[in-house]
Amino acid sequence: MATINEPGRRNLAPRAPARQGLDEREPRRPTQPVPASPEPATQKPTRQARTTGDHARLATATRAPAPHASATHAPATHAPASRDAHVGRDAATQGQGLGHARQQLARRGEQLAVDYLTSAGMEILDRNWRCRHGEIDIIAEDGPALVVVEVKTRSSRSHGTALESVRPAKLSRLRMLAAQWLTTQPRTFQTVRVDVIALERFAGDYSLRHVRGAI
């Protein structure tokens, strides 16, 4: 390329030598092997990671072992009482209450019978005497006669009157029981009489019927 320094003068600058052919190129730099990248250094776990790992190991160590199926027995459970059991229990309780009420009614009737016989001039010799053959409610003395008294008290007539409940077999047993009682006494009586006192309660009031010499 031409360069002009002064007017009218032309200087020719030496041209750069022509570029040599391919065989005259600069030798290439030798290719150096690329060093293998170093393995990333193992990072130390942070404090939070160590804490989390410790908690996990602690939870694993303190976890209760699963119970063995053959060695574990579930606690026995009791099924709630059925309705039938409750009904049976209530019926039993009701039956006990009725039995107690009957006993109270019978004792009240016997006491009224004793009061009646005493007011009639009889002497009470024994009450509720028992032997292996049966029981006599009241044993009284009426002059020269020994009187054995059967007392029946009813609060209703759904099963008949109180007097009707005393059967002939019961009266015969009372005469036999009177003979058993006499064997235990030093006294003797001219006659033995079997009486029945029937009491019925209505609205809290008692009606009394005395049958002398029922047999």
C-alpha cells in the first residue's frame, strides 16, 4: 500500500513478504493433555444435617420393638351385658322384693291374730313352732283345750280367699303336728282343736274371720 509523505513525492514502503504455502506454515504447538478434573471434595455435613441425622438415629434406637405375635396376648374384654341379662336381673330383684313383701304381710297377719286371740281370753303358748314335719303358726290354750291355729293373710282374691287357701290336707297335718308338740310338753289337755284365722287386707284395712274347730 502506498504512503504519501510529501506532496509530489511518492515513497513505496516495502511490502510484506508473501505468505508461504501450507507446507511453510508455523509449526503447531504441541497439544497438551487436559488434566482430569479432580473429584469434588466430600463436604462435611453441616450442623443442621448432623442434628437431623442424630435425631433419626435416636428415634430408631428408642423405637419399641414390634411385639411378637405368639408372645403378645390382647387383654380380655368383657362383652356388655345383654338386654336379656338385665331383664333377668331385674326380674330376680323384683321377685326378691315380692317375697319380702309377702313375708311382711304374713308377719303382720300373725300379729293381728295373736292380738285377737289374746283379746278373746286365750293364752298364747308358742309361735312358729317347727319340726321336720312342718310348722304351727300359733299354739294357744283355750280353757281345757289345746288350740293350734293356722293363719292365712291375703292382700287380694286373685287366687281365692284366705280361707279357701287352707286345704283339708293342711288341717290334717296340723292335727298331727299338735300331737308332735304334745310329746315335748309335760302337760296334757282334754281336747285338741284346729282353728283357722283368715285375714284379708283391702286399702290398708284388715278383715278377720275366725273358724273354730275347722276339723
